Amino acid sequence: MSKFFDKSDLTRKDVENIVSETLNNCDDGELYLEEAKSESILLDDNKIKSSNYSSDIGFGFRAISDEVVAYSHSNEISKDSLKNSSANLKSTLKSSKGTYNHEIPKTNNKFYDDINPIEQKTLDEKLEVLNQVNNYLRKKDSNVKQVTASFSGEQKSIEIIRSSGEALTDVRPLIRFNVSVMLEKNGRKETGVYGIGGRQSYDAYLKNDNWKKVCEEALRIASVNLDSKPAPAGEMKVVLGPGWPAILIHEAIGHGLEGDFNRKKTSAFHDLMGQKVASEGVTIVDDGTIDKRRGSLTIDDEGTPTERTVLIENGILKNFMQDRLNARLMNAKSTGSGRRENYKHIVLPRMRNTMMLSGNHSQDEMIKSVDKGIFAVSFGGGQVDITSGKFVFNCTEAYEINNGKIGSPIKGATLIGDGPSILKEVSMVGNDMMMDPGIGTCGKAGQGVPVGVAQPSILIDKMTVGGTKL
Amino acid sequence: MIKDQEYLKSKASYCLDLAKKLGATDASVTVGNSISESVNFRNKSLDESNRSDSLAISIETYIGNKKSSISSSNLLDKNLKILIEKCYETTKITPEDEFNSLPDKDILAKEIKNLNLYDNSHLDNDKKIDYLKELEQTASIDKKIINTESGFTENKSNFILANSDGFCNGYKSSSFSASCVAVAKDENSMERDYEFTSKCHLNDIIDPKNLGKIASEQTIKKLSPKKIESGKMSIIFDKRIAKGLLSSFASAISSSAIARGTSFLKDKIDHQIFSETINIIDKPDIVKGMGSQCFDSEGVKSDSLKLVDCGFLKDYLVDTYNGKKLNLKSNGRSGGSTNLYFENGNMNIEELLRIDNRSLYITETIGHGTNLVTGDYSVGATGFLVENGEFKYPVNEITIAGNFNEMFKNITLANDLEFRYSVNSPTIFIEGMTVAGK
């Protein structure tokens, strides 16, 4: 349990005393300890380009008084280092008169096993799969000019020590397997990327030659793009496919519903609670409790058990996502959304697995209803300006729709929309909800955390497509 | 206090000795320490303080042409021993790669120029708070500003790079940065904008009053934006985003993208890719430069490069591994460009605004719509409509798109270059891009 102090000059009692004494007059705070073991193995250009193993250990000490957060972190787990941090926190919160909130919910649920995925497959076996991927793709299509394939795996162990000496722990496995392929035909080059992952062993994802499916999907996307024409420019109807395109929900709605931006009133959504922000039939949840998913957590990085938070129910805005700090200041409760990239960063309210639930239309129906528009199947990434509400995302596989029929593939283009109004433009919600393949990383304030998204196919009546063809 | 050179050197030589003893034919180590202290303000009161003390070591071991690497933040000898043993064992079973090697000895940096990258000044948190108070005071004078957030960060770093060919060097550097983000609101919209300053030396940063004033003015100007019609338009890139086009150029000429064949600029050496008025320089030895370096991340000395001369591409950014693959010598650019910039153009900003009678002046782009394989470019944008040289009204919820091959050829530069970042550009004018709006 107290493996963090094994090699240090600290006893558990010493640590508890320093934590309690530092947080004495504070409203909240904790000592967060983390040990991460990670690996990345990369095949590129026919060779194993890199094999890296990393082991990182450190603590982050946080004290909160009213709205003010003091934070100090270090790699050195020692009495001196911890006392230095404590002094640093106290100097920021000189006149603090808070009352420590000891309440923290408990859970017996676990959404993943205490495994170290790195050790569950030997390096030889991993190298073998990467070489198979390379050979398979190059043999399958003579237009393949470049193949990149990678494994990344991690085991992160955390412990949170609160003012009372109460300790909360979690062991989090995470893996990702990725394939990128570049094709060249008649002087034209295009790439296709696909990956899978989550909080299980590599083999849970790669069994039954599943890696071949990943290869084929990357190859398929690249092949489609080889024949793509310039994308249109202007406002039009957009049909989004199920699964990964839900990064639209993540960017357009998700970030704007994070507690911090709403407490600070800098989100375009801050005064819309209880109001209609989406078409009827649109329900969006953020769920940290789905078994072994990339965005799931047993407890968040403040120790709060995660939950399924209903953000929008049948078009009405119901809840924001909260960490402890923002919940306290907004008279709400933490939704188990307090997350940080690692011990070097402060906690922020973040998304976990953000999902739009199924409706009752078919994708066919949506496409048939469109005279002129685009059908977007796969995406690169997105970004949002939470204050103006404007968001973008980049298509990596899309087609034009003409008179209710899917036409030629179009080149990658950025789509732009307005977060608070885009969901009112949703005129059909599909019956085909699907999770993404487990590859998403969300960035906020310089911190990346693993997340998931899901949605059914949806029809958006009006969005601006940023192509070059007028 | 950050760890001194002696401590870092002792860790580096411990690792090199151990790797050699285990049987590694070559090894290289980077070990560094960085301490940063920051204070954040919001609406004129303290919001957050953050102190960060980070140690990091990364080790590469070679057995002939086999290579693997480890990294850690735990510098205890006992831990390093376990990791180096693991690294050595992994190297043994990693396949050969003929291009893996330490850099050639004759191009390693021999002298370390003093580029004045370290300022020993220390600003107490209380002094940082004074700076931010003054900053937010000016930032929030206008009633339309409803929220201000600002921050001050002081960072000091030290590192040593050592390899088994006898290279062992490093130096301290510092940075002092302040930023202000303002939110303004009127009856039609809520908008956000920012200003920031970052320098190696404390005395060189912008004064707080000015920083707050610029952030506030830039934000208020964006209120009540309109969406414009789709069409072909001339685009003007404000300096703070113009540098993004140069960064994309730098990624496209990195030797790794060229060696892998995944760049639209592959095989373009001695080809014209910009108009003949354009020169691009990468200069590592600018005194106090934000991207300055005495050697690259492999220890190779880096000289100034004229990457683009009168529109013609002259050089790639080459490291040891990809250089060998391409039959080129490393030019000390492992880790990318250093201080990269366009040389000034011939016209002033007023003249640039009048090149076309109707153009779009872009101050911010969002999204990752840059495809370096094809050169295709499509991003979300906000800015201002410019007619006959005058700013008319703010514009948002539009995209701008084109392809770098044509965009680069159509660049006209103003003569307002400043050195604020590691990548710097004068204001850029590009004709004939596509705007998607209404």
C-alpha cells in the first residue's frame, strides 16, 4: 500500500502528519502520489524505429482555500522535498481560514483489473506483431509506400492521501495499438490511420488476428482518399456516421459543460441550465463507468467514484461536469470528473466517455433526405473556443451526397459550427449508437487525458464545410 | 535551487560507465532539472500558485546498430541501475538498423558560445502578484470586459548531454513569461482574446500595463462578429499566427518526413517553392533568442542556415539518423528548427492591407487542418474584414482553405518582423484562398 515511501526517509505517519498540518485551515486538498510505467514501440519505414521504456514517479501536493489553489510537485519523495512543498503551499495561502471537507464517497466498483499490460506480452511478441503488420500491408497493396505501427502501454498506480489520513488507491492499465499507412498512386499520396485500445491487455484487443482488421481499416481510409476530389465550401447538410465522429459532441458541447468554465462564466453555456439547447430526442451523457473503456475510471484523480452524468436530456441542459473545487463553489456535487494528466498538473473537471444516445432513425433515411451535403465517416481531431462557442473538427474520410445518394469521396476539410446552436440543427438521431475504437486523447490547459466518445448517426441541417470548391 | 552541472555530470557519467560495463558499444544520456514557479490571477485576485521541480533522465544504449532507450524521473542510482540493465537487455533483442549510431565525432560542438540564455533574477511570488494586479487593473478598465485571467511563470533549467564518444556539455537557461486572457461581452456575443510575453531575461518582458491594455483592446474589437459569404479571398495572417505557416514548413522539411516520403516538399531541394522575394533563415546563435541553442539534442554543432534563398529551397533540417538514410550530413537540427524566421518583405503593413480592396485579416485559427503529406490546409478562423485598407468588422465561424504549394508561391510579406517567439514572421498576405462561411 505505502510503496511510495519504501525507498524514502518517510514513514506513513510522517506523511499523514505533514498532510494534515498543511491542510489544517484549508477547504480541501490532498497529497497525490503517482507511479507510471510505460512503453512505446514503434515500427516505421520497414524498421523498428524506437523502443522506449519509461518509469516516472512523483507527488503533487494541493491545498485549496475558497477559490485559491496552491500546488507544488516534485519527483523526489523525501522528507525535505515534502516539507518544502508544504511551506510553499502555506506561503500562498497565508491567511486561509477554511473548513476541511472530509466527505468523500466510497465505491466497491472496479472498471478494470490491476494488471500491468506491458508485462503481459513479451517484447519479442510485440516486435513480431509489428513486423507482421508491415509485411501484411505491403503485400496486400502495391501502392503502399509507408507503414507505421505502434504499441503503447502503461500502468499507472495512484494514491491519494487526504487530511484525515484517509487513503484512496487505484491501478490503471491503458494500451493503444495504432497503424498508419501511406499510399501513392499516379503521383498522389494519401494516408489512412486507425487504432484500437482501452484498459485491458494488448491481447484482449489483438486476439483472433484482430490486428489485420486495424490494418485493413487504415488501408481502406487511405484508398478512399486516393480518389477524393476537393471538398465543397459553404453551409450545407451534414450526415455524421456513428462512433468516432462523436468528437463533434465532445468539442461542441462537452467542453462548454465543464464546471470551471461555467463557474467563471466564460462558457457560452453558463446561463443556459434547464433550457433547451438541443433538438428533442437528443440525450447526451458523460459516463466514467463503462467497463474497460479508455475514458473510464474507478475513482477520479481526487478519489471521487465516477458516475454516469446526464448532461442533456431530451434537448434540455441538466448538469455540468464537476470536480470538487468547482462543485463546492457552485453548490453542486462532484460528478467524479476531476482529472489530471499526471502528478505535475492540477485537477480540472474533464470528460470521460461522452455519448449521444440512440434515437429511432436509420442512416439510410438520413442520406435519402439530403439533396446536397456531405457524409462524414472519420475524423482527425477537433478544437473549441468555449467562450464564443465556435468549434471545428477535421474530416479524414467523407463523401458528397447528391440527391439522396452517396457520391465521390472528398478531401479532408475542417467543419466549423457554433456549440450552443448546433444541437438544435440536429433533425434526425440514428438507431445505431457505437463507441469509438478507444484512441481519443483530450487536451485542455496543456494537459492530455484519455477519453472516449460515442454516438449514433446524426443529420445536422446546417453546418459550414471548409473545403476549396465553391 | 536547480541542480548544478557537477551533479548532472555525475549522474550522466554513472549511466555511461554502467552501460559500457554491461556491454553496450555506445551510449548517450540527457539529464536535466527544471524548476518553475507560477502564479495565476483571475478577476483581480489570486487564483492559483504552482511550483514544479522536475528531474528527467533519458538514456540510449547501442549494441552495434541495435538501439533502445529508457527514461525516468527517479535519479536514485539504484533505480538507474535497474533501468539501464533493462535497456541493455531490450537492446539485445531489438533488430539491427544500419542507420542507428551516435553522431560523427567531427561535427560535435567543440565550443559553447555564451548566448546569454540564463538570467539569475528571481521574482518572489509576491512580486509576481504585484505584476499581475497592475496587469489586470488595466485589462479590466473597460466595462465590456467581464472576466480576466492572467499568469506569471518563472522557469529555470539546467541540463547535461553526454555520450560515450566523450561529448559532455550543457548549460542553464531561463524564461520569464506573463499572459493575459480577457473575456468581453456585449448584447450580441461573448468573445475571448489574449496577449503574452516570454523572454529569457526578466527585464525584457512587456510591462504589465501594456500587456493588459493590449489583451483588453484585442478582445473588445472582436465583439459582435459576423459570418461572411463563401468565396475566393485574399487572406492576411496576423504575425502571431503567420508563424504557424512557418512551423508547418519546418515540419515538412524535417529529415524524418523527407526520409519517410511523407512530405509535400520531398525532392524539392533547389526547386522554387516561394516567390523570388522570399528568404527563410534558421539562426541558432541569436543572443537571448527564444529558440537559441549551442548544439542540438545529439550534441551536433548547429550553424545558421538559409533554408529558402530567393524562393528556392536550399536545405532540410537534418539529424544523424535520417541524414544517414538520405546520404546527408547532420546540420545540427535534431529536435527541429532553432530561431526560424522570414526575412522582412518590402512593404509596410498599411500597404499590405491595401494590396487587395477586400481581404480578410485573420487573428486566430483553430483546428488541426494541416496535411503535410499533401499540403492541404483547412482551418477554422476568426478575424476582421478589411476594405480599402480599413478594418470594417469582426468575422467568425468561417474556415479558410488552400494548398501549401500554391499558398507558399502567393505569399507577400510586410516589413514588420519582430523576434518574440522561436518562430517569427512578418505579417503575411496570401491571395486566392477559399473562405467558407454562409
